[in-house]
Amino acid sequence: MQEKIYLDNAATTKLSEEVLITMMPYLTSQYGNPSSAHAPGREARMAVENARKKIAQLLNVRPAEIIFTSCGTESNNTAFHAAVNDLGCRQIITSQVEHHAVLHTAEKYKKAGIPVHYAPLTENGHIDLEGFFKLLEETGRNTFVSLMHANNEIGNRTDIEELGRVCAGNEAIFHSDCVQTIGHYPVDFQKIKVHFASASAHKFHGPKGIGFLFVREKTKFTSYITGGSQERNLRAGTENVAYIVGMAKALELALENHDREAAQIGAVKTMMREGLRARFEKVLFNGDSIGDSLYTVLNASFPLSDKTEMLLLDLDRAGICASGGSACSSGAGSHVIEALGTGSGRVNVRFSFSRYTTTTEIDKTIRVLEGILQPEKETV
Ligand code: PLP
């Protein structure tokens, strides 16, 4: 079988072996329901609460501020639901470059009569802070702000510490989709004044289908999913014990090794960027690729031609897994690139890296790209 080169880590990451080992007892012998009062139930409860404590400690928050959910998407939906239904928000500010889990949710509330405003962007896809501050002043109190910590397609990072301060000054409720940053950066929610923050384990070598929502103490809300009284009535449904345990382990490993891995992955990104620049005269990079950007994401663009038209497919045939943008909208074109206005006449490929990406793989990817694009060297 052809060896795959996996460069789509912003879509999802490989489950860490150590994480799987930690999860195994809860997938096999320790199958109690954490809501049961008997011994296996109590054991499961203990595992869930220990995982909550670990995650809370890693983010410098209280365990009660962590609500387990099924994924980043559910976490985002829960924050919107809470803001509009329980916290009296009557206006929404978000941006055109958010993940669909935010954008489509905002649109849902817009249809229900809540005005949605989009923060202006700078040329390279950052939030235009001055423009945002002005907008927030105009919308006034009772505004819900949902702006992501880092963009999953182009990698741009946002200073949510600064946004948090301004939101607090304007009495706005602030949510940040931190799905691409929690597990990739040390995050301290004592410094970042969000009310809500979303995370998802499969982006940092944990299992798919588990996430959490950080909810600042005293932010009172009712469950988005109704049913039992799990998660102190804030999220109904039997807790996914094994995955919760796995998520806590994955976050612990990610942060323990953060400095070394960030440097290693950052070097891989630089190698890819410089390699592409050296070989393809007309390559461009979407977003702020060498500025305030994720070390895990590089979004390259090539002029549209008969050689680049099927680029993702050609890469896939050569065993290289990359993507055109968010995995959740594959095939639909990128709303992020569209918002940037840089996509016309070009083909965009997102390469995203992890602790498992090697320099040999980057070398091979560049060689494969040369093979695909070489005949067009003069124009590409
Ligand atoms: N938000 C961002 C920024 C993402 O990158 C993703 C996943 O691609 C999500 C939300 C959705 O997370 P999940 O796949 O856990 O629902």
C-alpha cells in the first residue's frame, strides 16, 4: 500500500498512542455510567471528574467552568444558544472568516430576528481591530461577540486578550472558537476575558467526537441539549467517559511538550514555505503566513491552469493528503478565501502539520508538486 503523507492536521490529527492506552480501560472493563450510584458508576464518575480537573488546571480555570460536549461544533452552538436565550444578547458580532459552526449558527439566529454584524477584516485576513471596536460601540450593550482565536484555513491568529478587554469594557458577552489553539498554545483564561471558549480533542491528537466549552463562572445558562441532569444540568446526555479521559490526556501531553513541538512543527512550516517559494515563482500564501499565524497551517495558492486545476486530486493520487480549506465544507470552495478576495484565478491548498510530520515528508511533497507543476514552471 502506498505510504500516505498526511498534511491535513487542521482537519483532524492522528490519535496519540498514549492517549489510546489511557482510554482503553474505559472502552473495555470500566464501562460504568457516571450517573450510576454503584461502584462501577462511581469509578466512571471519578474518571470524568479527574479529567475535568486536569483540563481546568491546564487552562488555569475552575473544574466547574469546563462543560463536556460532543465536539467543537456543539460547543460553539451552545455558546450562541446561551447568549441569545439566557444572557439577553440582542445583537451578534462575528466575522466572515469564522468556521461554519459559528457562521451558520449566527445565520440561524439572524433568521430568528437577531441582527448579525460582521467585523471588518484587514487585507491579509486579520480582524481590523479599530473597525471592530467601532462596531461594538455602535451595537452597544447586549451584544454577543463570537470571534475565533485562530483561523483553521489560513492560520491567522487573533489577539483575544485584547478583544476580551474591549468586550468587557462594552459589557458584551464574548465567545471565542479556540478549536485550533487549545492544545497548540498555552492558554490562560485568567488573562483572556472570554465568557465562553470552544475546544475539540481531535485537533490535538485526542479522539474525534469529544470537546468542551469553557464557561466563565457566574455565566448562567440553560442546556442547549435537553434531557438528563448531566454536567450540572448544562449538557444532557451520558458522558463519553473514555473520550473525556482521552481528551484530558491529549491536552496534558500537548502542553507538556508544547515548546519543543511548536519549534519542530514551526520549522516544518518554514521549510515548506521556503521550499515552495524557491521552486514556484508565482506561489502566494493566503493570510498572514509569516506573521501572527498558527505554526501548524500554511495556505498556499497557485495560478489556476490545466496543471493546477486538479491539484488536490493529483496530490491525493501521489499519497499526499492536503485540503482546499475546511474539511467540513470540502468541495464547496472556501468562504474564507472568498472573504479575503484573493481567490480569483488561483488554486488554494492548505497544508497543515503536526508533531508527526517529518522533514522527509516535506521534501517529498515539494518534489511531487514539482512533478505535477514542472511543465508549467514558466507560468507557475
Ligand atoms: N471551529 C474550528 C476553527 C475548526 O477548525 C473546527 C473543525 O474543523 C470546528 C470548529 C469544528 O470542530 P468539530 O469538528 O469538533 O465539530
